[in-house]
Amino acid sequence: MAIGFLFNITQRGNVSYQRIENLLEQESDVQDPAHPLPSIENGRLDFAIDRFAFEDEDTLRDIHFTFGQGPNPGLVGQTGSGKTALVVTLAGARCQSRSHLFEWT
């Protein structure tokens, strides 16, 4: 029984390895553009959300923060604290009448 199990694992490993080799041998369809876009200069990004209402209930109010160049920020908080509302607002998925987003300075 142990020899059969070992043989089975060896065969499965061989087939997996062949699939990986076939995948790595394929050439990519993605080509470098003839005229690439110029690089983007990163700077400071200021956010000012005066008010955000979700279903006529104020969800966010007086939120002001800045992202600078450097490490990736994280967003943590309790359930219902407005994390999703903040991300939706920053992504521009909701129309804001009293917010100033993406101010490059």
C-alpha cells in the first residue's frame, strides 16, 4: 500500500511539473508600448470630507487626512465605523456635494 501511495504521489508531481514547464515556455501576448506614458511624480495627497451621507444618514463628518509618499496605509476600525463609506467616497463611487478629494499639493 505504501509503495502504491508513493507511486501515485510521484506521478501526480510529474504531471504538475510538466504543466508548469509548459506554462513557463509560453510567450506573453503583452507587448511594451511604442510610446510609453511619462512617469508620474508622486507627491502629497490631501483629503477633506466635510460630510458623507449614506441613505440619508450621516456616516462621515469632518474627515481630514493626508497621504504622503512612502509605505502603504492601512484602514482598521470596528464594525460600522465607516471604513467602507470612506473607501467608497475616496473611490468617487458616490457623488459628494461637500467634499474636496484628491487635492495634489
